[in-house]
Amino acid sequence: MEVVEIMKKMKILASICVILGVVVMAIPFLYHYRGQEKTEALLSRFEKTLEEETDEKDKGASQSEKTRNSEEKKAFLGETNIIGIIKIEAIDVSLPVVEGVGTTSLDYAIGHLSETAAIGTNGNCVLAGHNGSRNGEFFTNLNKLVAGDIVKLIDVYGETHLYEVANLYVTEPFDQEVKIQG
């Protein structure tokens, strides 16, 4: 009788271990899904905001409509800190760009180093992003770019700024040289 009870307990323990293993293995997929979901939501909302602004201009919206939509846009941008979108067709990248490079921001977007030139202005506009993380792929395939590939940055005004890849090199996380404005 004791052997049968011990076998039952071992089966229960083995079942619990299998279930815990599946749960632990599922966690990275959950993080990835949630990160991608947040990234997609930001992209969609930003693009919708730009479309509404364009429609407003095309239709000759009243001043009160323009003011209301402008306030909604400011609230959205302030809430998300989003300043643009980066698109790199050569490696199938379309990601939101946020102001700042804090850990939380880089979990769902590409960050802009605040002390560098803004999107579309003179100087070095430095962007930072994970080379893959539990929340998404982000810049995982950046090493596949070649000289001549085009990087598009769309700013909060809907203007597209084109940059051509001149060369590729790896920087260290705290490399200050990329910040030098010249």
C-alpha cells in the first residue's frame, strides 16, 4: 500500500513540476507579446494623430476644432513622450521614437538622447534602442543594414526626414563620442 501512495505522490509532484515549467517558459513570450502590443498601440495612435491633423488642414477645420485637436495631440504626446516614428524598410522596422532613453521607454520604443539634435535639425540626432529584448526585436537586425540604405524619421508635424546609411560601427553603451555635435 505504501508503494502505491508514494507513486501517486510522485506523479502529482511530477505533474506540478511540468506545469510550473510550462508557466516559467511562457513568461518571455508574454513579455514579448505585451511589449509588441504597446509598441503597435503607440504607432497606431501616433499615425492616427498625424492623419487627423492632415484631415483638419485639408478640410479647413474651424479654429475651435483645431484647438481641441491640438490639445488632444499635446496630451497624447505628453502622456507617451513620443516624438516620432523610425522606419527602416531594409530590415522591416517601424517603431515609435520617444524622448529619453530610460529603461521603461526602451522597453517599448526607440529613445532619443535629449542632449543631441532633434529629428530633422542640424547635428547628430542620436537614437538608442535594444538589440532585442524580452519585449521585442527593436534593433536586432540593424547589423544587416548596408551603406546606402535609407532610414526614415517622421516627426510630430508629419514631416519625413530621410537619412542614408554611410557606414556601420558598434558603440559601447556609454560612448560619449556619438553625442558630439559637428
